[in-house]
Amino acid sequence: MIDIKDLCKVYLVGEERVRALDHATLHIYPHEFVSIIGPSGSGKSTLMNIIGCLDVADAGTYYLDGLPIEEYSENQLARIRNQKIGFVFQSFNLIPKLSAEENVELPLIYQKVPRPERQKRVKAALERVGLSNRAKHLPTELSGGQQQRISIARALVTNPSLILADEPTGNLDSKTSQEIMDIFHDLHAQGNTIVLITHDNDVARQASRAIHILDGQITEVTL
């Protein structure tokens, strides 16, 4: 599924070179539920961006479903993001002027999926997160937890091989956070591969495996 070896990434901050990833190596198997945990500045966001094909490493190898991602062009990376990865963000990233169902539908429009098929898949995705009764509502008419459910439905609607969640409970209270984690547990039970980025130990422990990152290096893998 995900095979990363000796990834390195360096950023130039002013005149200083900052090594965000320092020979990071990890393997994630299909259908796993894995958390990646580390403090601010540990390199977890850089690792997430590379796993999500939003950025590329300076050195090392990254294979996603057997594809050599480090060799891909920006156009090829965009296709991978659209076809293979479902993103869930801390800030939800919903378009305010679009209804819940229209937000969920967007990735399918980019894929040029015919309208009847789009409608069928949007309905199914909203049902999976328990929000089919909120399909016509705008994001401003939904609670934070409901907005995050919509973003999860949007991630699911393309049937991606990987769900990548970046601090998905970061903006939510503890009760709503657990409700969102329960959805991820259900999705994992249904066979989805989930990689969840977090700084919260309680959230990280709910995954089947926790990968710890510090100073750009994978320091510990907890089973």
C-alpha cells in the first residue's frame, strides 16, 4: 500500500536549511488503520503532504499501490490525489456556497463521472456518515461535527484506496471527536485503509498502529 524508504526533505528558511524529514522509513499495509503522531515541528505535516502527493521528497523512495510516486509529474500527482486518496482536513475545507451534497459531489465532477452515477454515489456517501437528512444544508447551517462528517463523505465518494486524515478532531470537542473517531473505526471495519495525522495521544492510541515521528525521523512504531 504505502512503502516509504529514506525520505528526506529540506526547506530553506531564511538562510537556514531545515531538515523536515531525515531518512524516514515506514510501511503501511492495505486495510490498516495507522496514526502518525508527533509534536509541532516533528515532520508529520511534511510526511503527510508527501504521502498525500501534495509535495515530493528531495531524496528517498515512495511507492503507493506499487506506483513510484517520486518519479511522477505534477499532472500525474494530481490524478493520483483525485483517484486514489480521500482527504479529511482539520478545518473541513468545505465550500460555503455549496450544499452538503454539492460539496461531496465535487470530486466526482472533476473525475467527469456521469450525473446519475454521481447522485447515486453522493447519496450513499452521505448515508455512510449518517447525514442524508442534511444533504441540502449549507456548511454554515451545520455543526462542526456535521461538517467533518460531510468532509469524510467527500473523501469516501471516489472510493479511494487511501483515506488520509489530517488532525480530523482538532477543531472538535471531546464528545464530537469520539463520534468522528467512531466513524473512522466503522470505515476501517469495512476494509478502508486509513492514515490519521495527530498530536493527540488519546486519538493516536485508537488506531491499530501508531507511528511516532520526531525531528524528521520515525522513532517508534507501536503495535
